[in-house]
Amino acid sequence: MVLADHLVVVPDDGTAAAVTTVPEVVRRSLLDRLLSSRATVVVLRGQAGAGKSTLLRQWAQEDRRVFVGLDLRARHDSPAVLAEALVRALVDIGPDEPAALAALTDEEPTYSSVVVPGLGDVAGSRARPFVLALDDAHLLTDRRADSLLRSVADSVPDGSTLVLATRGAPPTWVVRLRAQGRALVLDPVDLAFDRGEAAELAASLGLPAAEAPRLLRETDGWAVALHLAALAAPNREAGSAGPVPDSLTDYLRSEVLDLLPPDERDLLVRTSIVEAPSADQCDHLLGRFDSALLLHDVVRRTSLVRERDNGFRVHHLLRDALRIELAETVPADEIAAVHGRAGRWFLAHDDPESAVDHALAAGDLATIATVVGQAVPESAGSGRSDRLARLLGRLTDAQIASDPWLSLAAAWSCLQRGDVEGRERWTLHAEAHAGPAWRATVRSDPYAASLAVLVAVVGRDTVAATRDLCDDALVGMGPDDPFRCPAAFIRVVMRTLLDDPEAEALLPEGRRWARALSVAINEADTLAFEGMLRLRRGDVAGGTALIDEAGRIVAEHHGDRLATAAHPLSAYALSLAIQRRDTEAVQVLGQARRLTQQLHGLVPWFHVMAPVIQARAALLLGDTALARQLVADAHQAMTPDLAATTLSASLSEVEELLRTDGASAAGAATLTPAELRVLAYLPSHLTFPQIGEHLFLSASTVKTHALSIYRKLGVGSRSDAVDRARRLGLVERSLRG
């Protein structure tokens, strides 16, 4: 028998009674079963209060293996958030996996092709036997979160165990593992207290032996109900019968909440909107200064509130009762005000998802717009654009459309994902907020200036008009606005295309802004562009040094999955080819081609410039066939406006190089855009029909593309195609590098 936290019972006269210890029955038979099991997956299935968490705690105390517990929350239903939590839990077992953490995303195809199989690799590589216990696994409802768990479950090595504690049915894939003898499932019947355990609990509380069968019968062995009923039994009249109160909420109110002083009860009720508030957070939410004192007294009075991880965790049944009382006793406007303060708290403490949760409950669009606005530069300047899409996905279209900054953020998110229709729709909303004469106010209105940068990136205007728009936007934006960086870069590009001799002198300023405002990809852009200009002047050493630094920044910030990194990677492929680092050059060239294809429908000038740079790299690598296709791509993207710029001369120079180079060297296969899209999914475990569902193609079309890919890559199987494509940089590397 081990003793749980103390429970203080307050008599009717309000004075504190002696501390009564509430025993915790050791589930010996269940523990022996778990400790002797050789299953690599264990499922503990039972309703709330069935004793799953207690059993996990007792198991952790007795198992000699590394035992890591993860308490799941609603936010873990996001695949990327779950993946990060699992990697961090596995890192606690060792070894460290910095590359895996940096590569996590829920964007397709990377999630299915890299994250899901890669996380299985991480789980399977743990050297020490471990138990990884996920509590409240029923909160995971997303189909892709389920696929992630399945990958981990399939990879758990013999001698280690993945545990899922859930209120719902086990995942369907557990049936297969169970048939193989690799899974153990404990159902509600298994978790229920038996006669001996109920008798032990009753005896420890000084109850007559005859009370145990009645308690067991009334509660069906449900741990928390049995526990509460046992505590209530001494207050019943001798010989009385009947079940515990129909509503556990009513019971918790009468036996826990009614015993608390009014100020402590009010604190718990009003802060029940937060999962595990800290004392400081309670002070902030309620405008108090004594929350720490009150909460510590609550912990002394009841074991249903515990201090844990710098916060106070309320038992979920008690929290449910508190939230019901909140809705019934506190005016709606006061509840909204507490949610609003919670949203601002989480915003200040770098928890954007929770900030949005509470801001939504408060109807506080201003806080939501701030959270989303902070995610926009992160999306633009790093390899992680999924957070912006995830935050916007919490809002309705009407909520987004009602706010100017949310509309602008939605347009930017669609741009990042290549959603042309969505980008145009939200850009129209943003323009409506800015007003019909917004272009005339770009130099004085920060919102119009930010909108101007979006329009400049899209490439809606002529080269000269885009240059002027960027010039005006830089005047209208504040000095710490991250959108200064893309505006400054595009301004230099436009001036260069117009043969402005002063253009290059503006690059160092843009690079300083990018470094100061932590927009890494724009820093790489400016370095690569300046390096290309130096190469054109014949400064090979200076040019390749700048471009190599740009390549290092892209790699450091894992920007090789961000479409806008296509420019520095194109330049980097050329630099590597010049330095005769051919193997690296082939891989980076493949990455640059893949990312360029993702920019379809955006930045028209880049769809000429990128193939020109890439064609030069292909020629240096001896791949004239690829160079010819790239030149053809550049011609197809050329517009009359772009034909009047320096791009026309650059394209002519590459064509001349092709005419004078008669050798046709074998090289990287020439894949069409449609084949590249299918290739991106080949590293996943998805079947051809499932890939077709992602790409809106029939299974036969996917198969046709796959066979063409095999032929062009010179391989005969899917796995060989993936290996070859990874070496060429045409698909992302695995999660572990």
C-alpha cells in the first residue's frame, strides 16, 4: 500500500480537521502482468477515472527500463505538434536528434514522405530499452496523427514498449499487432478494481468489510467512483443502500468544492479555462496578487489538485465540474474577459496555439491577428510555413475576412502553399480593406505597404512598376517590419533587370536588415544575388564565397523545403559546379529545380532567371540535355515585359554556350513537373491510389508517371527511384539526414 497526497476534510463549523491520508491501492496483479509482458505495444483502455494514469505511475516506479510519460493535450492532435512531442520524448531516452526536430512539419508531401517513416526510424534507433507512455491518447483524432503512431509502434524494438492510455477504442492497426503477439490490450474490465482491491481500499479507510462488496457493486469497480464513494461511506447512515450520486459533478461540488473557502473556490472556477495554470498566470487572469498562497492551500485541502511542472493540475473530473459551475454562475461577459486575458498571456509567453484558443473564446480578433501576424515572417523566412496555415485553419472565413491583417496573412499563407485561387481571393479581401486608392498611400500607411510587398512578390505588375512599389513600401513600413527584407531584395532585382548601375550598392543594406530582423532566407537571397553579380564581372573567388555563404544559411535554417529558397539554391548549384564539387552540385541542382516548380504562377521574372542559372550549372556538369530543357523553360516563361530587361541577354548567353557545346553528356533525368509531384510522394508508404488522392489524379495516371520516372532515372523499382532521387536532390532527405 502506498499513500497518495493528503486530503483535508473541513467540518461544518469551518475549522480544519486533522489531515486524513487517502490510500492508493497498488494494482499488483496488473503490474505483474505488465512487467512480465513482452509486448512492444500496450493499450490501457478505460473511461475517465478508470485508474489508467495511476497504473502508469505505479508501473514507472517498478519498471527498470527508461520510462518516459507524455500527457497528451488537444493541441497534440495536430500532426506536427505530436511529432515534435514524440521526438522530444525519444530524445529524453537518447541520443539527441537535432536534425529530426528541425525537419518536422505537417505539410504534404514532406509529412507522409519524411516525417512519418523518419519518426519510426528515430524510435527504432534507441539503444536503451524504454517505455514511452502516451496518456489520453483518445485526444488524437487526426488520421495523420494515427499514421504517425502506427509508424512508431511498428518500429519499437523488442524489449521496449509503447503505451497508449485512452478512453476510446484502440487504433485499428493494434488488431494486427495483437494477432502477431506484439500487443497487449487491457480493457475496462481488466482495469476495474476486483473484490480484493476494493476490500483493501475499504479497510484502509476503516470501513466495515461488508462495505466493500456494496461499493464494488455500485461503482462497477470504476476507480475514481469507488474512491469517492468510499470516502463518502462514513457519512452515510448505517445500513443505507443505493448508488453514489448520479452526477459525479454534484458529488464533487458537495464533497470538494463546498469545503473550500469562497475565494479559493472562485479562483478554481474562474481559472478552469486553463489546463494547468501557474500562480502567476492566475494572478494575471483574475487581477489578484495572492494566487500562490490560495493554490497551495487548495493542494493541502484536496488531492484532486496537485502542483506539477510549475503549474497546478486539477483532476479532470473536478475540472469538468468547475467548468460547469463557471458556465452556470459567472456572467458570459466576465468569462469572455478571462479568456481574453488568457489569450494575451499565452501570446506573451510564446504559446500561439493556446493564445488563439482563448482569443477565439473571447471574440478577441486583435490578439488573433497579432499571433497570426507574428507567424507570417516565420513562414516567409524559414522552412516552417505550417504554423501559419494551422493558426488560420482555426478561424472561419468570415472571421478572417473581417480583419485586414488576417486577410493579408491568409493571402500570404496561400502564396506559400501554392494555392493560387486562395491567394487571389484573400488578396482581394486585403485590397478591399486597404481601399481602392491603396497604392497612393503605400508611402504613409503600414498596411498598404505590407500589401504592396505581397503584390510585388506575386509579380502582378511590370518590372518598373514593381520597382517603384517596393521603393514606396520601404518608406511606408516601420524600421522593424520583417517585410522590409523581401521588399529590399525585390527592389534590387528589379533595378538590376532594368540595368540600373546603382542596384548592387543597395544589397548590403538589405542584407543587414535581413540579419537584424532574423529573416534568414532573405539574407541568403541577397548574398546569392550579389554573388551572381560578381560572377558576371569575372570575380569568381568573391562570387562563389558569397554564394557558398548563402548555401550555408539555407542549410542551417532547413530552408531547402521553402519554395522561396529556390533562388539561393540555384546560385549555389552553379557555385558548386564552378568549384568542380560535382556530386554536391547535382544534388543541389535537383533541389533548386524541385523548389522552382513549386513557385508555379508566382514571380514571373524568377521563372526566367532560375532556369538560366540552373542551365549554366547543368552545362558545367556536362548535362546538355538538361540545359536545353531549362533554356526551353526560360523561353516559355519569358514575357514581352521581361524580354526588354537584362534577362534577355542572360538567356542568349546560355543559348550560345549550348550551340558551341556539341557534347551530349549523360546526367540527371529530365522529369516533367507532373512527374516531380508524383516523385515527391514515392518515399512515403502511400499506395498509388492514395498518392492519387493527394494529387487529385487517378491511380493509373500515378502509375504511368511512376514508370516514366523509373525509366528516366534508370532504375527498376520504387525504392531504387527514391534512393536515386535523394542523391540528385529531387526529393527531400530522410528525417535523420
